[in-house]
Amino acid sequence: MSAAIREIAASASRKAVRLKILPRPWNISESRAVLKVLQRYGDVVFFRHLQHETPKPAHNTVVAIFRDYASVDRLMQAQPIRYSLDPTLPHSRTKQISIPGMDHEGEFKLEDFADDESASSTTEDPKLPPEAEQETPFPHQPPIHKVIHPGTGLRDFVMWAEPSTINTQDWAERQPYWNSYDSTEDYAQQDLKKSVPLKGMADLSFKHTKLLDYRIRETNFIRDSRLTLRRLWEGEKVHKENHPTANHGAKNGPRLSRKPRGLPDHVSRPLDEGRSG
């Protein structure tokens, strides 16, 4: 079983690609546009943005796994991939940008985005002002420019792809719902096998707790370790129960005591001692 799992994980790693998108997608709509661009090259079975990945977030980075190797080859040959979106519309408008020297694998036709109501085509305007900021996401890649077309609100995106070095098996084992196989002979799973469509769906673990993000765990730790009035009162109550001799048993309450100057630490006397006469 373990050998089969390792073989599947190794096969998935060879079909995985690491994508770098500049500028960073602002919302879910722009992240969905990245997935739609990848689906033009093949069937995507896994897509995950690493912006909120723990313990090491990776901004502007996406990991995708294709179903076959041919899709990965087509994507590698077509890079860099450029497209434009209109962030001002409810549904992002994906437009074509013609790039000199790019083959057809890297160009997007209008029919590719026929499911978008606001889809149309455009080309770069040579009258636009020079591009401002330059970034180089990968080594040995030409610098790119982040452009927002004045008056239109269009944002130009550039995406690079490279083979991913992620260890798929280790990454899966770090997920909150990963757990080892339990015995399938207990009454709960025997009852589930009668109702679920597949027998494998009856393999559940009731002891596995959901893992929280490290920021949530840190916040909960600070909140739980904070002393409240109730905890102070309970602590004082326990202290009095464990040290009953601390109160001298006076009728009018405990008598305060002090240590006069010059006496050792273990010697003390009441405050009213020596006041008579």
C-alpha cells in the first residue's frame, strides 16, 4: 500500500507546475481567471494558491497539477503567458493581448472565453505611457511591467511556469484532514457501509482534530493564558485552602504581620506587638 501511494505521489509531482503571477491577483475572481487560463492547456486536477499556506506563505505563487504530461509540455512551451482583466466589472473581463514572437499556444482567442458575458479582444496601445515598475519573478527571465491602462481599468498579468519541486506526499500528510487508516471492523463503519455510495467513504476518523492556522492558535493561547478576575479569585481560594495557617484565626479577621528590621526572614511578629505600655 505504501509503495503504491509513493508511486502515485511521484507521478503527481511530475505533472505539477509552479506558477508565478505578476501582479498579484486581488480577489477570487482574478484567481479564478488564472485557473481558466490553465484549463486552456489541459485538465487541471489540482489548483491551490500558496498565499495563505502555512507555515511559509508564498505570495503570487500557485501550484497546479495536470492530468497528463502533454498538458504540462504545452504550458511550458507557451510561457510567458499574458492576459488582461477588468477589475471594475462584477465578472472580470478577460481580454487578448497580442505579443510579438509568441506562438499560438500562448495567445488567447475570443472563443476561449465565450462563457464570459463581457469577453472581448484588444491589443496593446502604442500611445500608452511607458511602464513603471519592473520585477523579475524567475531567474533568466526578462523583466516585466505592471501596467494599468488609463481610463479603462484593465490590468495586465504575466504568468511564468516551471516544474514544481513540491513533495506531494509530504504536503498531503500536513493537511488537517490527513489521517492513517483505522480498523474497518467497528460498528460505526459497518453501519456506514450500508448507506454510503462507496465503501471507502466509510473510512472515517472520529478522533482526528482539525488543525488551526498558527495565527489562530497563537491568539487562542494568549487569550487562554490571560488572568481574569475569576481565575484570580479561584487561585486565592485554593491558596487559602492549602495554607490554612496563613490566617491566625482571630475573630475580627486575619491579623497583619510585619518583619521588623534586623530580624531574619523566617521571624515575624504582629503589628500590635509591643504597643502596650
